[in-house]
Amino acid sequence: MRKFLTSLLVLCFAAMSTVSVTNAQTPEKKPVNPIIIIMGAGTGGDTTTADENTPVVPGAGDKAKPVNPLDSGGPLPEELKKFFQMFSQQAALTPQQLENIYKSTWAQVNATYYDHAALKDFGAWKNKYDGKLTTQAELEAAIKEMMASLGDKWTFYTTSEEIKQSTAQHNAGLEPLGMMFKKNADGTYSIDYVMYGTPAQKSILRKGDVVKSINGKDLAALTPQEVERLTLVKAGDEAQVVFVLDGQDQTLTLKSAPADAPDLNAKLLPGGIAFIRLPDFSGPQVIQAFVSTLAEMHKANGGKLNGIILDLRGNPGGVFDLARQFSSLFLAEGVIVTSTTRNGLEVKEERFSVVKAWPHDLGDADAEDLAFIRTLETAPMAVLVDGNSASSAEIVTGALKDNGRAVIVGETTWGKGVGYSSGRHRGAGGWISVTGLSYLTPSGYNLANKGIVPNIEVAQPRGSALDVQLDAAIKAVKDASVTPAKPQGQQSSPLQLIDPSSVYVQAAAIALFLLIIVCYGVHLHMRAQRENKKNGGK
């Protein structure tokens, strides 16, 4: 079984390996397309996360390498080593070098930002700082201002000084309460995202709640950055949170503590139903652990599973390619997602589909292995989601819902709809993120700022010890008659099923045209006969 699982994962991730090789072979002087990270709202700003192989963005000629090029594992030319060492030692850059770094960053954003229409006035930033940059701090401030001009929460620059401050806060034992905020039109702040495993997530707080104060400080009088700092509290200390519930002010005490480790949570439920929570899509090891755990439950239940419940609640997302490959585990065939990226004045649209595997594609699979594959593709399945299921979690949800593979249970998802590339800026020293991808579910539904509505909507009551959403998912799996709703964005017209390029459709169109001509001829002939009879045969 272990050998087979390895083969199955290799097969699933084959496309990703191809992409990696292509990037590695990208010639110098050409920008690369980095791995797309599509984390959810809980990962924005200074808390953006990525694995150690997240590529550097931007940089003409940069390849997908770890943050520190000296630790990349491969030999580097001496001149290139000296170049990187210059930055690692924070050597002073000349004004011309600073200007070149700024313009290189501008060019990368201008060439890859997903919404070309939003760049209408972006040209004004190209030469805005010509002859004005004299220090690295000025360079970073200029890049930060330029990135912020797009008004995109996932396109931003975090300065090296801000990174140092964040590191110092972590070293001081400060932990996030787990709330990410958005500022409303009336100046109040409401919870936009709740991070899983944090004190906020374990409390009665919910996405959308208006928070009025933290530790006595009125949020309405603070900037978003100041509000974010208030959510960092030393582990073990308490924070007093005043929020609005049913129109009344409520005071809640949260005790700061590190978030729970993002591990898999799996158990075999009565009736042979496998429950498994996937924490994120941060790396292949997460997916490997998922498949191995599910295979163990399959074996423990006598080589079968009577149902699968996939819990994506609080899943913030991760790598775009992992979401695609993960979805393919449960689909025998069908479209997974369509994506759009941009490179200069060219837009690339891709449609990712699953094709049915032939026996030889599965290697040396025995009867037990084939039964496991069959279970993944056919067992009754439910997916649990909530308002904190975002990005890659939404890609999987959309793929399984639109293909009728699973019943979606819970609450409307977060509504991301875009992905970003993220990494350490080698030239400036900070952290840069650029939104470079948008995507649609298989039915063509754009979930951005709307989310995916479940087939069965169930809200988890505040403070309830019972997981009513899980109970609803179990019922949905047991009820074989439950049929997923029509995919969002899909029209009900039967004309959608007609392919104009089909030979049969074209032949039918010709036949219909000839039939109309014949009918019209018969009509003229009968009309002539009636006229002839009326005129007495003359």
C-alpha cells in the first residue's frame, strides 16, 4: 500500500514537477512565473506566510530559489556570490543602484499584476523618484508607497524594518488573538477573518462582529496598523474585547496563547464514515499525510469507507497547484478550475481538468489499492466550510460542488477569487507580494467577494458544545438521496448543452434549413391550388 500511495501522489503531482523544471530552465534576463500562493485573509500584511521555497519576487533573471541564495544547495559563480554577499552585509548602494532596483520592481508589478485596467495611471510611478533615492530606507518607502497605490490588500511591500519589528514582537512572546479586521464605511471595525486554533476562534466571536474596543482602546480612533498591534498580546495575558451582539455591547475576556498546531484531525465515525480536517495547502507533505491517513482509515474499516467528510473550516488556503492536485484525488474526470494570469500585454487563460486514469497510470496497484481509489472517487462525500474557508480551500470546494461530487455543508466561504506571488525582495530587503492570478469555479462562477454558498446552510451556534455543522454533514453523507444543487453561475437553459462545433449539430442545422424550404414550397403549392379553385379553374 505504501508503494502504491507513493505512486499515486507522484502521479497527482506530476504536473507540478513539470512546472518546477520549466522554471528552473528559464533563461537569464527573463522574469519567471513564481509559485502562486493563495492564502486567505488571515495571512495578509506582515503575517503573510509561505514555505521556505517561496520564490523571490521580483527580479529580472531571478529563479525560483530559497530566500537566501547562498543556501540554495547549488554552486554559484564567484561574481554572483559577491553580489549577494553585498546585500547580505547591507553594503551601501549608490543612488543609481537604488533607482534601478525601484524601476525593476515597478516593471515586474506592471508586467504581472492581474488587473491590467487598474494600471491605467501606474505609469506615473515609473520615474517618480528619479534622482531622489539616496538610502535603502528611502528605497523601501518608495516601493511601499508605489505598491499601496493599487489599493489591493494582497499587493503590498513590507519593509525590512517592519520585518525586524515583527520578529522582535514574536521574540517578546506576543501572540495574535486571531482576529483580522476590516474598516467599515462608518469608521467602525468588524472582524473579517478568524484564524483557526486561536483564542478568538475558540470564543463566541464570529466573522462580521463589530469590535468597539480592545483593552479599553477605542478602535474607531485608530489606524488599521494600530488596531493590528492591539491584537498582539503576550502569551498568558488577558485582553478585554468589547463587541456588539444583537445590538448590545458585550465584554469578552480572551487569554492570549499560541495558536494550535496546524495538524490533520482525523477520526473514523460510526457507520464507517471518515472525518478528516485539512488545516491548509502549505506544502505537499500536508497532502501526503492526508492521503496516508485516509488510506489507514480505509484499511481499518475492512477496505471500504461508507462516506468521507472533508473539513475545510478555517482553512486559509495555500499553493494553487496543490489545490488543483488535491481536487483530482476525488474526481474521476471533470474540470477543476480555470485561471487567468498576465504577462505584459498577453493574458493567459488555463483550464485544468481531470482525465480518467488507465490501469497502467496507476502502476502496480493491487485490488486493495484500486478499491481505495474507487472509494476516493465514489464514496458519498460532504465538505464542511465556513466564512474562514478561503482561497485554495474555495478552489477545492468549487471543484467538488460544481462536479456534483460532494455536498457542501456549513456557511458561505470567504470569497477570495485571486492568488498572489510572494517572497523576499533581494534588492530592497523587505517582503513583496503581487496579485497575479484570478480564477473561476468549473461552472464559470466568480466567487471573489461573494464566496461559495453551501448546498446545505447550517450556522454553528455561538458557544455551543455540539458541532451542529458536522452533524448535518453526517446526515448528508448517510442520505444517499441528497443531490447537490445546480452549480453557481451555471445557467438553466438547455442550449448550454449544445456544442456549435459538433458535426451532428451542423448536420441538424442543414436538415432544418432544408425542411423549412420544403415546407415553404408545399405552402405555396397549396395556396396556388386554393387560388385556382377559387377562380373556377381558370
